[in-house]
Amino acid sequence: MQFKYPEVFYFLFVLIIPIIVHLFQLQKFNKVAFTNVAFLKKISLETRKSSKLKKWLILTSRMLGLIAILFTFSQPYFSNKKAEYKNHNIIYLDNSMSLNTNGTSGNKLKMIAQEIIKNASESDLFTVITNDDSYLDMNKKELDNLLKNISFSAKTSDLSLKIIEIQGQNKNKTNTLYKNILISDFQIFEKNKIKEFTNVKHPISLVKVKNQQENNISVDSIHISKNTNEEFTISVTVKNQGNEKKNIPIALYNDSKLISKRSFSIGKDLDTKIEFTVPKATNFLGRIEITYNDIFLFDNTFYFNINSQQKVSVLSIGKQSGSLNKIFSENNFQFQASDLRNINYNSIPDQQLIVLNELEIIPDVLQNSLLNFIKNGGHLLIIPHKEIQTTSYNTFFKKINSGKITSFRKDSLKITTINYQHKLYADVFSKQVSNFQYPTVSLSYETSLTGDKIISYENKLAFLQEIENPFSKVYWFTSPLDLETTNFSNSPLIVPTLFNIGQLSLEVSSPYYTLHMENNIEVLQKLDKDEILTMTNTQDSFIPLQQSFANKVRLKTSDLPKTAGFYSILKAKDTLQSLAYNYANTESLLSFYDVSKLKKENPNIEIYESIEELFAEINEKNEVQWLWKLFLAIAIVSLLLEILILKFFKP
């Protein structure tokens, strides 16, 4: 038994009052003379015994009544918690796309929300954490309103981070008991990832949402496998999880217009590629649709977009080079070449990439123009001359980096190491090359410049380096590329290296982007001081993060947009280009944690089969059985008993 107001028992001293009254007899007896003394003496003894019993009964009823009144005001109760404590349920509710599926009773996420509304206690506090937001310290009415309007999120969540967030809400508020709850399908995105439940430090209750089906087919990705002046070929990768499937319809649309339709079959747990060849269009709003009713429907549609190609402007300053002309071809680049004496400085701000090709000296006026160029988002590639003026180069390096050229080395070195993780080679190699025919150089410059090594010599020093600087990308070859110095120009590696340096100088829009990933897009557009770009579709409109440069605008999207589909980039009311966004393909995976094993690994984890079972236990443990009415009844009965004794008990 517990008491809401135990301080009431300080008044127990009032029990001494009826005891004092009982001990000090205030009633006085008068003596009366009778003739038959023996008979009267016997009557007197019997009367005194009855009177004494009556007084003890009255004292007992009064004591019982007073004690019952004190118990009534102290408000006694039975419960597993103290009555003044508030129960705070902290719930992580997984609202990812993998719960956008139908069970026997309807949509899974909506049914989960209804179960919580139905079973949660009216007296508790609630905090709800979803994949993209947190709602703190709500009462039951606020919880109901939230859950009735909950929507799906394209943002995937790391369960270990959500556990940290849940436990971080246990703030030890005064008179608060916390219940940590995790409701999810416990989807596994990376099979080799370290276990996500090793950081459970407070008791946490898990409810796994189960899927009835074990089959799913999805459009995993697309890429443009062939692009000519007349047509392009779209290669679609379809992923199957589960049993073999036959004669599945698949269609290609340009916006709402059907372009091609066919069917395909796919084996158990396999991928397949399906190709569509379509005539070239200025702006192709592609949509791939698979008609098949499986566990997930959101991944049966895939959006992509092919804009008219934006050509990267490249200016080469210095030595004439046939290799640069071939690599920076007119199909993908607007290439110009100029010697040092004939530079058109007014054209520098309009470039995306400038190549300093084997200059002996970098004049001050060119240094200042290049510094403004890279500050405004332009990229720079420096190929040194074999007889450079070191002071001139070091003056420029000092403006963009703390390093400098330290020495000149004239001996043969092999080029042996490729940084496969660098963005330049993201789609170049399917695997690391082990039988690489190493190019060599006969002279090189050693520097103290800081930055990522892209290609290295056998002595671990950089052959090609991305120089760290606060402005833009600056690439530095530590050796000339002429045939007298190196045979690197004859190596197959030179083409993807220089081509990708050129391509990455302008973040040309990709055929599609993934929602809730960090995406960078660059638009060739000059903006006035107060102008901004917006992104919009038929339902939503928002202003993305953006940075304006002299001749382009760099956009960054992450949390927005939230739904898959086509979006337009607008300047005022003018459409500059279109983008396509899709849900992450990891949401389609049918791999889930076996939560039954988690309790054995961590004693702080408790597993529940359903939301109803979880809240039934919570409500039972937190139910308060008040006893003050019982003690009030005892006090009243004691009072009535005393009245009856006084009235009907005759000594």
C-alpha cells in the first residue's frame, strides 16, 4: 500500500484525545440509601461491569473512526508506481516506405497508428519520434491528432541512432517514469553492418511489424547505355526477391505518353536488365512502370529525366595539345585554347574549367584572374612545364594553399597507385586493377601541398593531386605530360582522368536523384542580386539551398523534396530544367532482424507480439487502485456504531 499524502499521518497525535477522555471519568455518581444493601451491592457490581464494557466499545469505535479518517485524507492506493508520478511513453514509430504496404486489415502504418490510439492511456505523456521529425511531450489528444495524420517518409533511418535519440529523451524529470518503445519492421539495409542494438542502456520495448508476403519485384536503377545523335538506349535493372516470376508487364512513358511496352520473366532472387531504345528528344521525362501486385508498390515506378546536354566550357592556356582537343571533344565540351600572350581575360569568368598547360611562369595578372575564377566556383587544372619558374608557381600556391614546390626530381619513377575511392573514378572501374601496366615519368616536382592524392608514384608521393583550398577544385600534376617526360599520355588512364575532371567541373544533372540523399546540381544561369531559383512540381514548391557564382548556380537538396516524381527548376516563371527523384532502393529489401534473438543478447530488451499486448501491460502496471473510499466508509460505519452503542446499550 502507498499513500499520496503520507504527511497526514503527522496528525496521529489526535488519537490521544479519546484515550484521555476514557481515562478521566467526568461523570459524577450520587449516593442513594437503600434498605436491602446486599441486593443493591450485587446490582452495583453488575452495572459497573456493563458501563466499563460500553466505554471500551465507544473508545474502540472512536479510535477506529479517527484512524479511518486519517487514512482517507492520506489517499492510500495499490500500484506499481507512485501516484504523483507521470508515465511518459517515448515511441519511435517507423514511418519508412517499407511500411507502405497492405496487411489483412489495411495499410500497415495506418493500422499501427490506430492500434496506438486505441490502447494508449488517457493519463500518460507521449513523445513520438519518426524518421524525419520528433514530437515532444504530447497529451493523449495531441497524440491522436498526430497519428491520424501521419504520413510516410522517404528518409531511411539508422536504428542505432534512433535508440540513442530515444534514450536521450530520458531526462530524469521530476516525478516522471519513462517507457521506451520501438515499433518497426526492423529492416536491414546493410547485412555486414555492426549490430544496431549494442547501445541499449535503458530498458526498451520492441514491437515488430510483420509482413505476410515474402516476394517483391522492383525497378532498381536505370542508366543510359548508348547515346547517339539520333537515339538513346535506356538500360533498366529490375530486381526480384522471392520466387520466379513470368510474363511481368513493363512500360516506358515520356511524361504521360506511352513509348514502349513489353513483358519479361525473371528467376528466383535474380536481377535482369531490360533495354528500351527511343528517339532523341530535347527533354525526356521518363517513367518506368511494372504492373505487378506484390508486397511493395512504391518501387514499381521509377522516374528519370534526360535533359538536353549542357556542354562544359573549357579553356586551355599555354602549350597546344592534340590530346586535350580529342578528350575535350565538341560532343561534351566547348573547348578553347590560347597561348599566354593572347588570353582573352574577359572570357575567363564564363568557363567551368581552365587548364594551365605547361606554362613556365604564371604572370601576376593571370594569377589574380584565376583566383577570382576559382572563388566564383570555377575549377582549375595545372600541368607544369619541365622548366618552371618556381617562385611564380609558389606565389600562386600561397594564395590558395599553405604549401609550395620544395624540390625538383630528375629520375625515373613508376606511376603505380590509383585512388579508386576518388570521385573521378566513381564509375570507371568495376574492380581494382592488378595487372596495370605502370606508366613512368623522368622528372617531377615535390611539394608540401595538402590534398587528396588521386594517382601516386611508387614512392607514395602524388602524381595527380586535388589541392585542398577553400574555394573550388584545383588539380595539380607533379610532372609535365609531354611525351619526352612521361608515357602517361599513351596510357588508357589519361582519358577518364581528364574527361572526368572536365565533366565534374559542372555538376551536370543526373538522370535521377535519390530522395533524402545529399544531391548537388549546377545550373548554367546568371542571377541578379535578389533573384533565386525554386523547385516545384504539381503539389509542392520549395527553395533549395543555393549558391550563386558568376555564371552558374549550385543547388543542394537533401531533406526536400519528400516524394518521388518530376521537379522543375524555375527562375521566376521560366523553367530552366527538369529533375527526377526516386525512393531509395534499400527500402525494397526483404531482409529483417530476427528480434527474438535480441533479448538473449541484451537483458534491457523486451519483445512484444503486438501493440495491444504492450500497452495492456503498461496500463496494468500503471493502474492505481484507490482505497480512500473504503476508509471513508469505515469511518462512517464507526460513527454509526458509536451512535448505536450510546442509544441502545443500557448498562
